[in-house]
Amino acid sequence: MIKTSSGSCGVSEWVVNSSPLVFLGNAGRLELLREVSGGRVVVPAAVFAEVTASAHCDRASRAVEAAVWIERANARTLPTSVIEWDLGAGESEVIALACERRSTRVVIDDLAARKCGLSHGLDVIGTIGVVVAAQRKGLITDAADVLSELRAAGMWLSDTVMARALALARTTK
């Protein structure tokens, strides 16, 4: 598990990639992004299109499309320092947008994208981190239930990752 950077002090918005939207949306837990962030939730247009233009029109695509609290934005430029990581279009746009805005937290699961975000000095969290934060804030009563819902909705979580996440969720920060 990759640790996040220094914390969320001064974070005014979250820039979210597709996998957290899909996993949380398909588990019926998309609202956790808004509740845990306590601020703005921004999704690059490319990511929004990737999730909502889904050929299979799943629960997540409908939930994301209906979430009026999700703001759409585009990065002005894609820095060479991001392009060099050879990430997907959505991941690259998330990192670029966060670099432009600075007071952001990046919500992304892809390992290479997380490393890229950290190398750019960004505050990085993944879907599991959202669940851990929800437990710590008292927004959910049992992280194990939510993690099980994520598994049932298609997110691959090993027993080891589940155990680590639950241990983190039980600690206070």
C-alpha cells in the first residue's frame, strides 16, 4: 500500500479518477467522495466521459451522471513531466489538473498514477483510503461492510489489503 503525502490540511477540492468513481458508484457509495472530502469534487471531462459513456451503462455511470455535486473541469495543459509517465488519458488529466490547482487531493487507484502524483508533490488517496477516512470521520459504522460491498461490486481486494485497511480504519489520526 502506498501512503498518502502529508495529509489533507488546506485541501479545498478532490480531483477524482475513473476507478474510484466506478468502484464506489457500483457499490452504491459514491456519496462518500462528497461526504469525506467536505469540499468540492472535481472530475476531468475525459474521466467523466469514460465513466458515463460506458457501453454497459452500469450503476456507476448512472450515479456519476446524476451526481450534481460533481464538477467537471479540464486541465489547461498536460505537462511533459506527466506525459513522461505514459499513463492513461484519464490519469494524466487528473494529475495535470491537480498540479494546476494545487490545493487538491488526488483520488486515484492506479499504482503508476499514484507514484506520478506523489512525485509531483500531490496529496494522493485511493478508493480504500476514502473508506478508511469515512470510518475515521464516523460517516460509516463499519469499513469492513463497505470494503465487502466494493469487492462485490468488482473491486479486487486481497485479504491482506482488507486487513491493512481495517487496521488503518480503526486508528485515529
